[in-house]
Amino acid sequence: MTRAFASQGDTGDKTVSFTEIGDGLYAFTAEGDPNSGVIVGDESVMVIEAQATPRLARQVIDCIRGVTDKPVSHIVLTHYHAVRVLGASAFDAGQIIMSEKARSMVVERGQEDWDSEFARFPRLFEGHEEIPGLTWPTTTFQGRMSVYLGNRRVDLMQPGRAHTAGDIVAYVPDQNVMFTGDIVEYHSACYCGDGHFHDWTGTLDNIRRWNLDAIAPGRGDALLGRKMVDAALDSTADFVTSTYNAVAKVALRGGSLKDAMAACRAECDPKFGDYAIYEHCLPFNVARAYDEARDIDTPRIWTAERDREMWEALQE
């Protein structure tokens, strides 16, 4: 029997948690669904990641209103993926910030990514009729910039390519806390379909050098304390390395994509098979690792049509 495409069979609601990870800092998590972060400043609030739809964004807003009545002034989007950005209109923020590279990826592949993710994960796009269109930043940067929420400084940085070529993190120095987006995951599979395997572990090392007290990862529970932070960095690195090495061995000897999938399962299923969205991510991860092993540096654009062709090719 052919498996349901991607996460089309994932229809159950997730339990939301809103965890304080520092003074005025919160992680909005939902059992492996995309996380958001909240930074409360002196007069306003910054939100990290806007969710997939205004409907989901309002869940974040409800949590914010439980701790402050300050307005949301800034949205920071760690990368361009539809499940992270298309809910931005609900916050009515004056500033939407991305890296310059992430904005270029919206130009290049934003609509295709929206169409692709909509087909992959329909539950996350319930209420999609409210989405006004692609989300565009008001502000972009390269390398690093700082935003001041009154006296509270938030440093936005590009630590290196990983989940995408345009990834950024948000660091709050007064609490030594970082919001990493999908560069770091916790008990959730990394989605590597637009990733850069050769760079990812080095980017994780760059984050590790901060000796952080807490991290809000892209998916999974908030990471409180250095022991938990290190465990998540280690498991993310292991996931990325195990996936790539298994696939590359097959690709470099001329094996098929289906052979690469089998090799990846043999290596990764025992270690990561119980992770959230593991089955969802696996075929996209294998396809990207197979390409990168053959020196295709820029991830090929995923379209709804390409998604289905790849999925069907990998089924028994």
C-alpha cells in the first residue's frame, strides 16, 4: 500500500506549550509543529517566526496576551519557508526582518514553496484563505544587525548555512538565550530538503561557542540549561551527519535514489525513527543529500509536482 503523501495523514491537534526560557523570553511549542519565540522589550514585543497562517499566529498572540499587553512591533523570520512566514499579517507588526539571502529566496522560490508545503502538510494550512499573499520583509541585512526594544538588545546573526542558505538566529545577550529556528531541533527530525549538509555541523559549532543557557529550537521542546542545549546540538549534528553519510556512499558509487533511501533508513531509523515528522522529512532529506553528494550546491526548487514525483518514485 502506498503511504499517504508527506504529512497528509497528520490531522490531530497538538498540545501547545508556552515556556519561559529567560526573563521576558518565551518559546511557543506544539509537539513537533513549528515553534515561535517571543521577546518582551520595554515597550513592545518581538516575535520570532510567524507560523503558517493567521489562524495559527493568533494562538501565539493569545499566549503573548497572557504575559503582556505590549504591542508586537517586530517579526523576525529565520528563513523563508511557508510554515514559518505566512501568518505574519496577524501580528500587525511595523517591521518584518529577514536576511537578505532569505528575501532573495522568497523572490526565487517563495510561491513554489507555498504550493509545495500546502500539499505536504494540509493541517498546518487550515484557514489558509486568510493569508494575504507572500510575506515580504520590510528590513533585510547581511551578517549581523541589532534591534533595540528599548534597553533590551536583540542581535540577529547569520551563523552559517544549515537548514537553508539564508538562516538567521536571534540572540538576547542580557539572558544568554538564542532563538535558532530550524538550525537546531529537539526530538524532531531536521528537514534538510533545502539544506546544506556540508555546512550544517559547522554552523552548529558556531552556535555551541556561545555556551548558551537556553535555546528555543525550530521544533521540539524549549531547551533549558546547558546540558539540554548540548544534547540538542549533539543530536541535531548526529541526525544531519548520519543522513548525509549514508546517502552519499550510495550516490558516489552510482546507486539509485531508492538505494540511498534504503541505506538512510538502515542508519537512521534505529536512532531517529520516533522523532516528530521523521517520515515526513525522510524522502526530502534523502533527495537533497543525494544531490549534494553529486556537487549540486544550490538546492533544487521543490514544487508540488516535483514533490509527488519524488514521493512516488520512492514508494515500494
